[in-house]
Amino acid sequence: MSPPGPRKTFRSARPPLPAAVRQFHKVSILLLTHNNANYTRLCLESLFAHTHFPAFEVILVDNASTDHTPTVLAEFATLHPEIRL
């Protein structure tokens, strides 16, 4: 019996992406919220503090919150052009 070869993983099995695709590939992050302004603020602060990918957008969806969640979302949208409401 011969020794096992290198382990196949998703990254090693697929062909590399062309440089043009890697350069302009955009990641979308979707955040749904409802009446959790404090947690939403913490989530967004963490997201922007720890996301280092150069091409991303954040899509925020508020499900008719009755607290100050809409205000929090609007504040973040003015500070970060990556946000879509």
C-alpha cells in the first residue's frame, strides 16, 4: 500500500481565479434587524473594525423596528459608504 498523497481541499481542487475577477469581486453582507438597537450597533462596530476585505457592501434591513434602530442604521449609513439601507 502506498502512502496517501496530498489532501485535496476545495481551494486546491479548483483552478485559480483570473486576476481581474479577484480584484473586483465584491462581498455582500446582509444584516436583518428588529428592535435591537444596542446589539445592532455592537454588530456594526465589530463588522467595520474587523473587516479588512477591500470590496464589500453591507445591506441593512430593518423589519419595522419601533425602538431607535432606524436612527442607528441611518447614523452608520452616513459614516460608511459601504452601507445600503
